[in-house]
Amino acid sequence: MKEKAKQLFECENNDEIYVHYKNSATAFNGIKKEEFEGKGVFNNTITSLIFEYLEKNQELRLTL
């Protein structure tokens, strides 16, 4: 299994998940790999903004 840019973890609250973003980036199906300081934080910020927008506009309807 290829290493991914994020890891997902279950939380005690079943309505939540913990997402850990890595600072790594890959290209060419994982052949080339680089580390970029702050990439994980940047990805988390973007994801948070998207989910906040969806929630604000009532377009976030997840069923697990």
C-alpha cells in the first residue's frame, strides 16, 4: 500500500474524525517524493475552510 498524504483516525465521538496531514508530496505514482515544511498545516487550513463553507451554507450532510 502506498503512503498517503494524510492519515484518518477514529475519535471517541463517532461524529468526528481526526485528520493528520503530512508534509510530504509525491509524483509519478510515488516514485518521486519530497518533504515541504508547513504543507500539512496548509492542507489542514484549506480543508477546514471548505468544511466551514459547506456547514455555513447547509450543504454538509454526512451520514456514516
